[in-house]
Amino acid sequence: MNKNIIFSLTLWVTLPVGAQKTLSLDSCRAMALRNNKQMSVAKVKQEVAANLRKSARTKYLPQVNALGGYEWTSKEISILNDHQKSSLSNLGTNMASDLGKTVQQGMADMPQGVWQMLGQMGISPEQVQQNIGIGQNTFAGMLDSRGQRIVDAFRTDTRNMFAGAVMVVQPVFMGGAIVAMNKMADIGEKMAANSSEAQRQQTLYQIDQAYWQVVSLKHKQKLAQGYLDLVKKLDGDVQKMITEGVATRSEGLSVSVKVNEAEMTLMKVDDGLTLSKMLLCQLCGLPLNEQVTLVDEESEELTTTQIPQQVDMEQVALMRPELRQLQNLVDMSRQLTNILKSGNLPKVALTGGYMVSNPNVFNGFEKKFAGVWNVGVLVHVPIWNWGDVAYKVRASKGATAIANLELAEAREKIELQVNQSNFHVNEAFKKLEMAKKNTEKANENLRTANLGFREGVISSTTVMEAQTAWLQAQSQKIDAEIDVKLSQVNLQKALGTLQ
């Protein structure tokens, strides 16, 4: 019965409204990766790079385009000039005039006997001339009409022109530009992935630092509270001794000063812990005033296992996203050089399509839409450009050389960073071992000082010195434990293995 009551009371106390969240390092990392804005930006960049790669692939495929247009002109195209139009329109009249002159000359040259025979037949020269004139006029009208029809048939009426076409272009050889462009798109996608990985590792690095900073301050808060309890107890004992006349007021004031210093230290640690938790919440995407408790806050000693690291710079070069990004820049610069080189190479493409126009000339000049199919080969051969392409290629090769030098420099710096981080890990473990030994000695020193003070053989000043030494040793131990954690994180980041 009593156990049930205790359990119920405990449940009521530990689960109030707005209870604190208990977070582990892994949960903090997961939340940070989900809520980090730069990680979201990196993912969008990856999608952009993927779409650019897909766009580059389409350059291998035929491109289909449709064109259409309308044009009005103030004058129409004329195949016949004005003199030709006038000659055709008056073709019959001109021919009748020439024929009339020929007939008149023929009648004048006709023998007298012919006219006598015609006279006997009742046909006079006037009647012959009249009949010939009627025939000439009829013939002239018919020819003039035919000539006008010819003029009208040659009229183009191109003041209103409509045209359209559907064109298909299939690249055959573009001097290697399309291949280089696709390789650049692939490299760009890899670069976006490497950038995302670099941002992921940077996010984990930041969250690890913030996490262990909170743990460190939490342990120091406990340490400061314990030190405050020690000096308060000492202050109470000294005040009793002053009352009994076995201690001076000066000793009491010295102890009181230590109490004030301990309270000030605790206040600073509390403030630092509050700000550090706010930073941790911000990185995790939680409200800044969220009440959180970390799993490692309550650990008396942090687990610090030294894992031997075999440094292989070739492996580091593969793991570090920064080096991979620099290598991507080198590769992209080389492909840019290939694109520039294509400016001096011939380009071949197949073309085909269907063209339509109104008016059209496929069956004379017709005022209706008509079209034609077409297939062809387009060849572009650069002959002379005053060395423009050569200069650009040289400049691009210079940029590639610069990128290679920057990559080599980055390798050297990262190798130095790895060696320094590895050295710091070993140094941190050595400091931790020394801090543990100092803590044991400080604990024993404080115990003997308290015992001697109770026995009256040690002054309060000596006890305060022992307490200060104990505080310093405990603080150094906490710093050493956190330093081990952070140095291991630094080494993992330097090796590119931060997971």
C-alpha cells in the first residue's frame, strides 16, 4: 500500500504539465538534421543539380520547333515590269495595227486583174477593207483579253504573307561540347551531394559542441552548488566558533567572502547553462525556452574510450567532402576547357521539317496555304577567329592549374589538421588521467582538512585552501572529460567520418 502511494506521488511530481524533455546526443543530432535550414538548402541544391543533369541529357535528342509569322508590305512583288504589263494588255491592238498595215500594203500590191475579178463578183475594195477592219477589231479584242489574263496571272499579291514551319534538328557532332556539358552536369550533381554532406557534418559538429557544452556546464553547476554547500557549512562552523570565542571575526569574514564568491560562481554557471541550452534548442529546432534534460547531465563520469585512429590520407581524401568538392572543381574546369576547344571543331546536324506559306509558288502564285517537306544536313566549320578560342582555352587551362594547386594546398592543410587533432586526442586523455589523480588527491586533502578542522588542529584558512583546491581539481576533471569528447569530435570531423 505504501509503495503504491509513493509511486503515485512520484508520478505526479515527475510528470507535470510542460514536463522536461530528456534528450540524448543521437536525438539532438536527428532533430538538428531535420530542422537545420542550411540542410534544407543543400537538399534543394541537389534537386536543382539533378534537374540540370536531366536538362543536359536532352541535348543528345532531336529538338522540334514550330515557327509561324505574318507580314504586311506596302507593295507587292511584281514579276512583270510596267512595259511588259502594257504590252501584254494591248497585245491584240498592237498585233491588229501591224496586221492592218500589212493588209493595206498587200491590197496596194494586189494585181489589177484580181480587183476586176472581185468586181465581177460584186465585191468592191471598200467592202474588203471594211470586212478586214471588222476582223482586225474582233481579233484585237480577243488578244487584249488574253493578254490581260496573262498579266493578272502573273500578279503575286504578296502584301499579306503568311508563313509557318515545323523544324527538327538532330545534333550529330558538336565538337564534343554536348558530351562535356553532360559531364559538367554530372560533376555539378556530385558537387551538390558533397556540399550537402559537408553541411551535414558541420551541423553534427555544431550540435556535438553545443551538447557537450551543456553537459559541461551542468556538471559545473553541480560542482558549484557542492562547493557552495561546503563553504556555507564552513561558514556556519566558524560562526559558532566565533560565538564560543575560539575563532576571530577576521576568519569569519574571510569565510563569508568565500561564500559570496561561491554564490557568484554558481550564478555565472546558471546563466551560462541557460544560454547554452537556448543555443542547443535553437540548433535542434525547439523553442528557445523549452525545458530539456540531457542524458549525460546526470552521469557522474563521462564515458571516455580511446579509439586508435589509423590515419590514411588517401582514405581521408575520399571521406572529406571539402576535398571532394575541390576535386569536382578541377574536373569541371577540365570539361569547360573541352567545351571551349569545341569552338575550333566542325559541327554537324541533321535537319528536317515541313514549311507552309500563303501565297505559295508551288503551283504558280496561289492565294492559299501549301507546303513542302524538307530534309538536310547543316555543317558549320570555323575557319578563322583571330585566335579567340585558343586564348580562351589557355585561360581555362590556367584556371584548372589554379584549382589543382588549391586542391594540393587543401590536402596539406587537412593532413596537418588530422595530425593535430590526433595529437589533441592523445593529449586530452593524458590530461584526463592527470585530472583524475589530482581529484583523488584533492578529495583526500579535503577530507583530512575537514577532519583536522573538527579536531581543532587546522585553521579555517587551511580548510578553505583545501576546498579551493578540491573545486579546481573537480573543475579540471570536468574540463578534461569534455575536452576528450570534443577532441574526438574534432578528429572525426578532420577524418571525414563524423556520422
